[in-house]
Amino acid sequence: MRHGFSFVVDRSRYQYAPTPWEQESWRASALDWMVEQLASHGLRARGELRVRLRPWSVLVRVPVVGRDAVWFKANPPASGFEGPLTAALARWVPEQVLAPLAVDAERAWVLLPDGGDLFRDVLARAPVEPRTWEELLRQYASAQRALSAHSREIERLGVPSARTPDLPGVFDELLAANAALRPEARVRLERLRPRLAEWCAELASAGIEDTLDHADLHDGQVFHRAPDRFIFFDWGDAAVSHPFCSLRTPVGKARARFGPHVLDRLLDAYLEPWTGAGRTAAELRRAAHLAWRLSALARAASWGRVFPDASNTAPGAEQSSGSLLELCTDPPF
């Protein structure tokens, strides 16, 4: 037990997914770095480390003497931008993200403070009104608008570029690389390609700037610090794309909880910060409709951001194919 730590390891259903945690030298280096970075903040770890291993990350909850726990996270190479991006976001929108304690960009490691209650845990304890989700969406949209001025800087950090006019090319690359698609599904997607290009061109013509798309903004990726205060985190699936592509996941989660009648008010809350510049509510709704469908591309792409497998098989191909097929499904509004 290096540094006197003991471990509890959670692999969930990913019992055989490769991660670097299995490599003793990597694990020792990571623990050394974590201890050194804590010491630089006058902190000391103590007790049992809880390790969560997934194909897309190594996450370690680290108890700290005299304060809340901290979190060590390691990303695969394809999402190694998360630490530098998190640090940059803490400069640009500090009220809405976590500020990392330390970042090692070369090794894709980050040390983060505890963010408080997950929104998911808050929801499990007591009923929450739809207006809470409305405020979450409003705050997230405001952060996206603020970040649109930094989109080029975000790309330079290594965040994938999936700008609206380029989405047909993203589709082509994903389709060509995916070996898990059944022949009939591939034909269906190939036939969809001309319409997809039209959707992208129409969405780009709406004149809404591309910015940071979280791409997986569910209730487990948000801290709920106060009735009207939310902190957004876990940016490993992010891309620079149309902001409205972020809508599908959080609105889908809230709709599943409350029913379809909340859809209009959730859309209105998210779209409110985008009003102005002569845009009508109908035009914004149309843009949201297009982006909802096209957001499937970001989800399909994100399944490739996992730790490499020695077998060299395409990681996440089955899941990615499922996301691609969501392009064929009409949005619920």
C-alpha cells in the first residue's frame, strides 16, 4: 500500500475494460503526484481511497485531513484536454465551474476540490420543481454565451472542433470508422446524408456562434450548491459546436422525470439568454429542433475517447453506432 493508502475499487459493469490503473508504475506515479500536489496546498491525504474505473476515466476520491475530500482524475489521450480546459473555464466563467487544484496536461491528470451535492443526489432525496431545471438550463446557456468569445482558445487546448458547417464531415468520418453498424443501418444513414447536410446548412445560417458543448450534461455532471446555484463539470466529452446541441441530454432527463408537458418551459428557459439580435422565438425553436437531432454526432464521437485496448479494436463502436442511429429519430418538438 503506497503512502499507506488502502483502496476500494469500483468497476461497475466494466470488469474487463482496460485502464492504466492496472499498471503498477502508472499507479505509483499517479499517487506520488497526487500527494505532492496536495502538499503544495498544505493538505494531506489519509484513509481509504475509493477508485472508480471506467473505460473513459480513472476517478479517485481522496479523503483529506481537516477538509472535504478531493478528486483525482485521469483521462484517456483523446480527452486529455479536460484538465487544461477545466483550468481555463475557471478563469473565464469562475462562478459556474470547479477550479482545479492541480493539472498535469502531459499526463492528462487533474486534481479537483469537492463540488458539494450532485444534482442527482439532490433529486434522490426530495422532489424538485421543474423551475429548478429551468434555472440550471438558463445558467448553462449563459455560460455558453460567455464562452463563445473563447472558442478558438478552447480548440487550441485540444478540445475537438465540430463546428456547425463541418458536421457533415464529422458524420462521414464517424460512419467510415464504425465497423459495428449493421449493413441495413449503414444504408439508412447513407441515405440520410443529403438531408443532414441541409440541416447543418440551415442551422449555420441562424447566425448563432459555435461555442463549448458539454455533450453529456446530465444530473450527475452538475453540482447543486444552493437553490439557484449550479456548478458544471466533467468536460471529457466536450466539443466546440453549436451550443444548442447541449439541449438533448438535460431536457431529455427532465422530460423523463416530469412528463412531456414540461418541454416548452424548459426550452424557453434555455433559449432565453439567446434572444435578441432580431431572432424570433420561432427561429430559436427551429434551431433547437435541428441541433437536438444533430447532437447525436457528438455522442457518437465521444465513445471513441476511451483508454486504448491492446487488441486495437475500435473502442465504443457499438455505443457509437447506436448514437448515430439517433439521427434518424425526430425530435419531440
